[in-house]
Amino acid sequence: MESELTFILNDQVVHTKTNPATVLLDYIRKNKRLTGTKEVCKEGDCGACAVLLGTKVNDKIIYKTINSCLFPIQKVNSKHVVTIEGLNKEELNLLQYSFVEEGASQCGFCTPGFLISLTGYLLNTTKFDENEAINAIAGNICRCTGYHSILRSLKNINSSFNAISTEILINNKVIPEYFKEIPNLLDKIPIEKTQSNFENTDQFVSGGTDLFVQQPENLLTKKISLIEQIVEPQIKVIDNNLIISGSTTIEELEFYITENKINVKLGKLFKLFASSPIRNSATLAGNIINASPIADFTITLLALNAKIIFSNAYTVEREIYLNQLYKDDFVIPEGTLYASVFTSSIAHGKIVSLDISGARNTQGVIKVLIASDIPGINQVGGIIQDESLLAEKEVHFIGEPIALVIAETEEIAKLACKKITVEFSPLKVITEPREAYKMDSLIMPPKIFESGDISGAWEHCNTIVEGVVESGGQEHLYLETQGAVALPKEAGEIKIISSTQSPTAVQKVTSKVLNLPMNKIEVDVLRLGGAFGGKEDQATHWAVFAAFGAYYCKKPVKLVLSRHDDLYMTGKRHPYSSDFKIGLD
Ligand SMILES: Cc1cc2nc3c(=O)[nH]c(=O)nc-3n(C[C@H](O)[C@H](O)[C@H](O)COP(=O)(O)OP(=O)(O)OC[C@H]3O[C@@H](n4cnc5c(N)ncnc54)[C@H](O)[C@@H]3O)c2cc1C
Ligand code: FES
Ligand code: FES
């Protein structure tokens, strides 16, 4: 997959045919051998790869600092790219000189990035402000200097200017003369606004600040299309509402709000969002669509009760309030019932008797379900089939579900759970897996992966290292707790809205537990309020519980765990104790 591009690299017009998902940094360093732009993290964190990107807007060129390591080359078409080599034609410029004077460059690896970011700042201001300059280099990391010498050099630069303009910067040799020619040169490059051929797109890219961190190699094998070629960044005010197109960058939004004195209380959020080069690329839609639990604008827009308009750039397809994107915010139909789970209070024991009559007789309770009510197989284990949905004869941990109460309200369901009584015959509690192994008290037989001659291989080894590694347990601590909503449909199907990382697992397990074909179970996932692996198979139980309730009650059933119940009932990343033996020949 290659596409043709024309852009200006420093003072040269470049025509090239290249994979559009190649990041600009690789092109600059590998194809053009301009090695002043450095690669350090390749994740947008260090600023060593910073370059300037000039875009013609009306008659002016607007320069922005960007992280070239996350910038697909397709996005530089018809633009001006400035690397450190393009700033320093014959002699040290004012900024470089100031860095040298103050010892602000030691190993020097970070220095090109700092100088580019500072130049980007100077090109966008009319008066030097030290705090703003510091903000402009907030995305640049230096390991050597401790930053004080860099701050001193900023003070020197401050004293060099009363006012700043492109002309003044050229006269002071901060930027070279050729910058004057760039508007004319760019005029000769047609600005391509491809409106066709999006059909076979594998991946739409906006700023690329998420995509190129997560899957840079993968993107090289895909057909990418730029969202900026479909929808332009645009902000307008209609009827006191701020309408922001998804391709608006965080920086453009900040600029608009500041310039137009829009009364939106976003406080310091803009400056806390990543760094200036990331804000120059990152878009609002990318922030929402990436489904990251730490996406700043998603939660901010949620607090502002913003509405998202999904459109294909020509027609509006759907409008939805942002707060309806999460499972617990899903607007549930009237008459929805609520489920609560009654669990074991002991770690190990036989169930001698179970009395659910107290719960069943509570006003507002619709149904109390136990293991014998399960129409299919009482098994929700993910990879290994070792977990029943509801304990029937024996319990294996505190918090293991025993009964499910479905009631008109969440409060009634919880209250009714308290009226269930169970008599246990306690068994020995073993919390140490090595002890359980010794006593042959394993829930499942061990799973062994082996390849080749394991016992015979050691005699060919020169060195053998053996030991034990202990790793502690870890709570996943996703912000949104586990939960689901299940809605019965007209022909016996059940639709489940689950906060799961594994919708197929939810579908398979529900089908098995309810003895329904898989095509009768539909699983939808809205946005997850975090998961960190804790909603891979751990989310299945609660989705199946909601579906189990909906199956019996023929009404929508919602089950969302409180934080306490989530910590109490779910498994988490358990501790490991691993023996290892490594042989080297
Ligand atoms: C160093 C660094 C620091 C960061 N710091 C923060 C931070 O402080 N706060 C924060 O919230 N985020 C942060 N991020 C994450 C990221 O910058 C944001 O989530 C950003 O808003 C993503 O937007 P993008 O345009 O770059 O998305 P892309 O990477 O281009 O796309 C992300 C996803 O959104 C989809 N998408 C993009 N635009 C649209 C659209 N218009 N319509 C439909 N789908 C679309 C893409 O197809 C893709 O699936 C940081 C990232 C980096 C690399
Ligand atoms: S290499 Fe670190 S930000 Fe690009
Ligand atoms: S001078 Fe060495 S990292 Fe900054």
C-alpha cells in the first residue's frame, strides 16, 4: 500500500511514494537521513522527535510542534515540515547559542526537540512569556541537565525580544530566510481533499496519538484513511450550544474557547492534557472513541452533559448523550427489575440447608433463583471449567454466589438477600496452593504444557538455574464496577448489555447456562469504565445472572455490583507462586 505525497521538508519540495502509515520520524531519519530528529520513546512522551508542521491557513502559515514518532506521513501532504536541520542553516541560531551559553545541552540527545518546541512557541506568539515557553517544552524530557540550565537559557531568550513576529525571528536568525518563500512554494502544491475511496478503509486515523502508540506495525499493513479528509475541524455556537466537530484538536478547542471567551469551566484541563505537541494532534473524537478509562475529555464532556452526534459527514445518523455510552447510564426501559446476589460467608464448607422463604416472601421480590433453577449447565468458568454460577452443595470462597434475588428495586433485592439463611458444615480452609497441592485438594487436575524431552534435556546443560518466584495478588480496580442489563426480546432471545472485555465469552456461557442456542443471545458492549483485564472472564458471571433473571421474569433485569460487593465477590489477579528451572547449554 503506497500513496503519493508532496510536501516541503525544510527548504526542499519532496515528492514521494510511500506507505501512508509510515510515521514521519522513520521517513525523516531512514529515508532522508536527517538524524537530528531523535527517536527515544516512540510513544509521544519525550519530545526528542519533535518537528514543526506548517499549514497554510488563508495567507499565513501556522506552525505547530508535533511528535513525528506518532504522525503518519499521509498527514504532511501539502504541508511544511521543519526538522532541526531546517532551523540551523549556517551557524548557531539565537536559541542554540543561548543553550550553549547556559550549559542547557549536555549529552545533547534531547536538545533538538527542545529547540523545535521553543521555535514552535516563538512562531505562535507576539510577546515572550516565560511560563508559556515552559508550557511549550512541557512535552520534552531531558535526563542530564536537571532543567535549571534550560530555564536560564529561556530567561536569556526573554531578554532578547520586545516583540515577536516571523520577520523578527528571521532577522534575529532564529529561523532561516527560506521561511519567507514557503507560502509561495506551498501555493504550488495542490491541497488534496480526497473525498472518495474510503470504502475499503481498515482504520480511520485522526491525530494518531492513540493508534500509533498502540499498533504502529499493524497499521503499516492496513489501508488507513485520514478523518481530516472527511470532516474538517470546526467549532461554532448555535443557540448557546458549543458544536465541536470530532476532528477538532484539543489545542484548537483551547484556542477557540480562550479567543472567544466562551464561558465553559474547563479550568486547567487543557494544560494538564498531555503536552503541547500531543494537544496539537489529538482530537476530541479520538479521545471519546478510544474508550480509554483515562480519557480526560470523555469525563469532562460527561460532566457537562454533552451530546454526541454520530454522522457520516453528510447525514446525522444518531444522537446520544455521552452519559448513555456507559452500561450503568444506559436508559433502561420502564419496569426493569433489579438483581442482587446472596453469597457464602465462609471460605469452605458443605451447604447443609438453604432457606430462601424469607426473601421470597418479601414484598416487591419477584423471584429467588438457586442452582436447581438453572435450565442448562451450572458452569461459568472461562478457560478452565472450574466455577459454578451458583453454589449447590459446596462453597469454595467467601463471597461465592448461592442465590439470586430479583425484585422491583435494587434496595428490595438487597434487603431480601439478607433474609436468606444457610447452614454450612465447615470444611478445612486451605489458602496456600502448595499446601493444597500436597494434600491433593485441587479444584481441577493440574494443566501441564510440555514439549520435547523434559527430563532428558538437563544432562545436556552446562548451567542450571533454579528458584521460586512469588508475585502478590492484585485488585484490578476498574472505576466502573462489574454489571450488566439483560433485556428479553420477542422470540425468546435475550439481549445483554455487559461491561465485558469478552462479549463472545458472555454469549457462549449464557447460552450454555440457559440452554439457549447462541444466536438467541445478543451481547452489546458500550464503553467500559476501565477493566485492566478484570473484565475478561470475571465480567461473565454478572451478565449471566442478569440474563438468568430476565429469562425467568420475562422482564429486563439489571445487576450492577456496588464497590464493596465487587471487591468482595470477584476473583481478581490472584497471587502466584512459581517454581522455575532453566538450563543453558
Ligand atoms: C504522550 C501521550 C499523552 C497523552 N495524554 C493524555 C491525557 O493527558 N489525557 C487524555 O485524555 N488522553 C491522553 N492521551 C491519549 C490521546 O492523545 C487522546 O485520547 C486523543 O484525544 C486521541 O485522539 P486522536 O485524534 O489522536 O486519536 P487516533 O489515535 O487518531 O484515533 C483513536 C481512535 O478513535 C477513532 N477516531 C478518531 N477520530 C474519529 C472520528 N472523528 N470519528 C470516529 N472515530 C474516530 C480512530 O479510528 C481510532 O479508533 C495521550 C497520548 C499520548 C501519546
Ligand atoms: S520519540 Fe519520544 S516523543 Fe517521539
Ligand atoms: S542533555 Fe542529555 S538528555 Fe538532555
